[in-house]
Amino acid sequence: MTPMNSERISVIIPVYNTEKYVEKAVRSVMEQTYPNLEIICVNDGSTDGSAEILYRLQKEDPRIIVVEKENGGLGDARNAGLSRASSEWVTFLDSDDWLEPNAYETVAHAFAENPDLIVFGTRIAVEEKSSILNTAKKYYSINFSGLKTIDDSIIPKVDVFAWNKIFRRSVLDKFNIRFRKIYYEDFPFTLQYLFSIDNAYFIRKRLHNYLRRTGSIMSETFNMTPRSIDHLRAIDYLFSFLRTNGGLVRSRECMLAKMFCKYYALSVRYSVSEKRQEIVDYSKELYEKYGFLRTYLAQKFENNTFYYVRNRKSHLTTVLLQKLFSLKWEFMDYRLYKVARLFNVIIYKKMAV
């Protein structure tokens, strides 16, 4: 049964050379039990049969709008879709993913709560010869339920993906939030949005199916990639956004410094070796550019590794205690470990996931 509060949702589907998957993706929207949809398919310069599939489906369903553009990447295609969207509520679906039939009907029940954002669960699907890490399953799970006030304790626990969320167009336009031309474009987009809103409605049901396939952005993220530096570019975009919009306040500086550490570690750990020095140099630029980082973080170089650690007040008791025992994160060969030391001898070491 369709909710009485049947506001329209604009569904933006960027498409680039996914003829094997795109019909399943689009049909999963066409066949939703919630009918009040605007389906915007952006053909991002496909050279295979994707465009033909889109136009064939458009003949079946007048809700489908096909936007043609030159190839510009995922974020650019999503922005093109945003420029055509006419609804207050907008969402994104990648052209190799699909939705459960009642996804938007389930989501629409949250409209009555007047949220700024709606977040729903994701199920991971894999192609043959692929695998799913348990840590990945945990990352895609929803940590909250119902309407929650967005504060700095919640933001780090919300995944950054755009495809399991429904956004308000008015918020996106007010703060000029759009996708950047970087490899991990979801990160600054979603976090800029989270820092700009008051509340979000969380639905734990797995309404979205994410196909994790060979050659996708996420499959490359955790392999050695020359694009790893884009994690830091995303941090730069976020910090710049917060500075411009008054969001770089003292109360959240510690959280943002931890975020910088996390994504620096991710950049270095999964970078090809020849790009690591570029990442180190860029991190040093950010360290100087955003002064609060120097308040919370110190630069270290040991074990042939450059890294950041949290600044701590140095007093005699602390120094003596650390000489006896310490438990902290340490980099070794560009891998992050939780290390326990007794008299500076490692007694426990576990690599971060």
C-alpha cells in the first residue's frame, strides 16, 4: 500500500558502458511499488549498447528521462542528473546495482517525520570469483534506527555512499553541494551534506543491492592504486567546505583530525609505491593549510615511514608510563597496526582493517 504522503522522488542513474547490467537496474526502479518517481538516466558517453537499452525502456515508461552527455565520469554524470531533477527528494542508483521492489515505498513512510536525509540498508552481491570481507559487511550495515539528530558523534558512523540515501534538493542547492571530479566522489559529497543538516531518518532494512564487481571503484580501493591520493583530495574538499560555511569549529576539530589521520593512512596503505611520496607531500600541505591539524597531530618519521600521531601533553608521569607500557596505533611498512609495547618491546600487534 502506497503511503498517503506520496512526494515525488527523482532517481538519478548514471550510465557508462554497463549494457550487461543497466536494464536490471532501471527496471528495478520502473517496477517499484511506489509509483511517484522521476527516473533520470544519464548516458555518460557510453560506447556499448547502453544507450539503446535506455531508449527502449523509455518507450515503456514515460517517467524515464534520458540525458545524453560526453563522458565525464560518475560524479559529472550525477551532477547532470541533478540539473534535470525537479523533485525535492533526490537519490542515486548506480547502473550495475538494483533495488528491492518496495524500497521507495518503505522509504516514503519516513517523509512524515520531515527528515533532512533518509538512509537505508545495503545488501552486497558479488560476481563469480569475487569475495566479501566481513569488515565490508559491517561497514555497509546501518548503526541507527528512526529519526536521529545529526551531531559529531553520529557523522563518523554513517557510511559515505550516495546510493543508499535520499537527499533534499533544497539543501544541496543552498550549500552548492555537488560531486567533485575525483575518484572517491561520494566522500566529500555525503559528508558535506551531513555537516549541513539537522537530522536523518535511518532504516535498517536492506533495500539496495550493491554489486561488487571486478574493475569497480570499490574493488580498486583496497588494492594498490595510483588514484589513492584522491582520499586526501576528498578531505581537502571537505575541510575547505567547512571553512567556507562556518563548520570548522573548535568542538569538531578533534574529530576532523582523526578523520585526516584515517584517510591519510588509507591513501598511503593502498597506493602504488611510486605515488607514496606525492601523498606524503600533499598531506604536509594540508597539515600547514589547516592549522587545527597541528594542534591535534604531530608528524613522525620512523621505520622508513612518515605518519601522524595525536599530540599528547607531556608530563613526567605520562613519559614514565609510556616507557613501561604503551598501546597505540603505529605504522610499519605503510601498514597501520594496533601495537602494545612493554619496556618498548612489542608484545601484541594487530593490523588495522
